[in-house]
Amino acid sequence: MIGRREFITLLGGAATWPVAARAQQPAMPVIGFLGDGSLETRRDYLATFLRGLAETGYVEGRNVTIEYRWAEDRSDRLPDLIADLVRRQVAVLVPTNTASAIAAKAATATIPIVFFLGSDPVQIGLVGSLNRPVGNITGVTGLSGELAAKRFELLREVVPAATLIAYLIKPDNPFADSESRVVQAAAGAFGLRLLTLTASNPYEIESAFESLPQRQAGALLVSADQFFDASQRDQIVALAARDRIPTMFGRREAAAAGGLISYGPNFADAYRQVGVLTGRILKGEKPADLPVQQATRVWLTINLKTAKALGITFPITLLGRADEVIE
């Protein structure tokens, strides 16, 4: 028979068992996710990232934690946000545009990095090669900048009478120079004049559109920068409709929102690929052993409703090549 004192001692010891058991459980790994925009503008992409992560067995809140940082389209905030995540010693860093990937590489040579960006990571010096990235970094590239010549060609098919095509670019994007060279070469090949306009905020976008009627631009090619195609997408779509200028975008979401036409990688699937790579690294694989992946699909979307409002008739051959036609 257990006496009162022995019972109290036993009860006190039992009360500590759950605490001890919890202390012995390994801590969940932490992913540092750095978005260049905001949760509101990247919610759909984030959902596909989490889906890819789940494909490898990791579910947020169950066996992995995610620390989110949002730059709100301010590239000057990126170094501080990256530094904060490095101080927290996250298991994997996930930067989601070119500037944040460059900042992450500069901040750590030990924490694994899985990037997503639209430009060529070899060309900007992020990795040595796609097949052998080396070091602590790998990821997914949409090669959006390299598709700029094709966008220009498609836009010319839509507006064959245009002799001057405007090109809107964000000058501080790391791939701005290389994409500009591609577009300039495409314009020269077709014997067309190119009007390059720069904008880094909503006010400059408005000013750029105000200059289009004076310059008599026949169409507008928007750079594949996430700032234009995601954060300021609705503004640009609305201005293009107001000024009745045929506009080509780099993301399907812009055409779905009312833009005339878009041609570029399937970004939602690319984010899913980033999630899969992140999960594989959490399971123990090394970034250097994981080749940089390219977005698997290029998506052509045409908005016939917008075309009708602009009085544009798409060539039958172009409609037949479209992956998606919005009516």
C-alpha cells in the first residue's frame, strides 16, 4: 500500500512526464519564405508552393514551420529581411525573385537556398550551370526574360500595322539589361521602332501610359517583371483598357484579369516545383546535387473579350496555338 507521502511524490513525478516527452521531441524544421510582393498578391502562388511541399510529406503546422517575410515590392528591404531569416537559422531559404535570390546568396554560404526567378540564373551569376549549381543554392527558373523575343513576335502578329512598339521595364531589376537587349534585337529584326519606358512605382506607370498617345505607340510590351505582372497588374490592365492600347504580358493571370494577351511560364506550377525541391532538401538532399529546374510549360493566353473591345481580330493561326482563350 502506498502512503500519502509516496503518492504525492509519485503524482509529482508523473506530472513532469509530458514535459519531458515534449522536450525530447525534435523541433520542427523552419523554412524562411521571402516574397517580393505581399501575401494578397502572391496567395495563389503560395498555395501551389505548399502543395509541392506536401508532395514530399511536409505540411505547414504539422511537421514544418514557415517564417514569411514580404518585401511589398521594395527591393531595398530585401537584405534586411534575408538577414533576419539567416539570424533565425532557418533550415531552408526560399527567395522568390531575382533580387531576393542574389541577396540570399550574398547573405549565407551554408543555409540551403531554393529560389524561383524568371531570369537565367547562370547569366546573372547565381549558379555556375543549371545541371551542376554547386554550393548551397538551387531552384527553378522560368527563363521569362529569354521569352521576350517571342512575346514581341506574337504582339507584332496581333498588331501588324504598328510601326512603333512601346516596351515597359523596371530599371532596377537585375535582368532588365539582358531582357532589353533581347527586345531591342527583336525590334531590329522586324524593322520596327522601339520606345523604352521605365517605371518603378504606380505613379511612374501612370506617367508612362500618358506618353503613349503622344508617341503614337501602336502596342505595348510589358516586361516579365513580377512588379508589373503581379503587384501592379490591375493598374496596367485598367490603363491599357482606358487608352485602348494592345498590351502583351508575361503571365497568364494578366490576360485573365483583362489584359489582351500573355505568353510565359506557368508560374503556379513553377512554385509547386520550388515546394518539391524544398521538401527534398528538408529530407536530406543537398542543393548541389539538385539541378536547377526550368518551368515545364509555356502558356499562351488570349482574351477575346478584350480584343473585341479594342476592335482587334486575332489571326486564326494564332488562336489555334493558344493554350487558353478567354471569351
